[in-house]
Amino acid sequence: MRWIVSLPLLTLLACAPEAGEQAADEPAEAAAPEPARPSVNLDADGITVPAQPSSALIEVPFGTARAEVEDALASALGSIKDRGANTECPAGPVSTTSYDGIVLNFQRDRFIGWLADGGDYIPAMTRKELAASSGGLTAVEGSSLGAEYYLGKDGEPVISFLFDGPGEGARVTRLWAGTNCIFR
């Protein structure tokens, strides 16, 4: 199961001076625009960076070594904001690498899960729109987390979604796959 999340293109906007003129505060040579960060696919079994004009497809499945994951995803996720550990996770001790809006989870130095809780990783769709575009969501009955649903089949890797309310117009507040420290 794959959920595609597109990160914004980072572009520099400037007013162009008239032909033959140069703005007083503009350097003689304008800086090159910052390259766009590629989009990422948040998958039920890892993360994929689609092929770009200057690079090949990058697949980062769960089970990949931490150093390889961080190296492979550096251009798509940006700079690391924090590294941490949770020794009280129900699944056992988990180490984390945090970026803006997404946290990667590791156990015994292996990639085991991701959790997106902000930025461009959160789909801007209502639950009804998300269910229609993905072929359906399954409710987690009696979830202590609130309006929790998942995309995928029981017994297979899934992507879980937490919504801000029970109605069809509710919006996603978090999504995750793999092993996460979610206390129920």
C-alpha cells in the first residue's frame, strides 16, 4: 500500500529589472534557485523517493540500517531536527530520527516505522475524500486514540490514520506505518 506525499517545491521569486538595468541591491550574479526537494511515497512497508531527473528511484524498506536510511532520505526529508530514544515503548526500546513533520523509528539500528504528524505529510483531504480516492478505509473499533482508521488489508502492512473527529468531513492529524510507540 502506498500513500504519495508531495513536498513543496522551494523556489526563489524575484522581480526582474528592466532590460539592461540592474537593481541597486541585487548582486552582479543572481544566486541559483535552491533545488526542489523531491516528493516521497510514504508506504506501508517503508519510504520511497521516486526517480528524479538527476537521480534514480530510492527504496527504503523497513529493515534497512539506520545510517543507510538517513543517507538515502537526506535530500527528500531535509535536515535532521532531533534524535531521541524511547525505552518504554510497548514494542521495546526505539530510537528516533526527527525531521520537520515526520519521525523515523529504529530498533537495533534498523528502520522499523515512520510517523507523520505535520507539514506536507498530512493529506489535505477529508476522511470521505481520502476513503474515495484510496478504495476505502477501515475503522479501528473502540480505539482509545479517537477516530482511527487504516488503509490496507488485515494481516498485511497498513497505513494508519488518526482524524480530528468522527464525521466524514474530519481531517487527518497523524498517519503512520510499521512499528510506532503508540500507547492505547
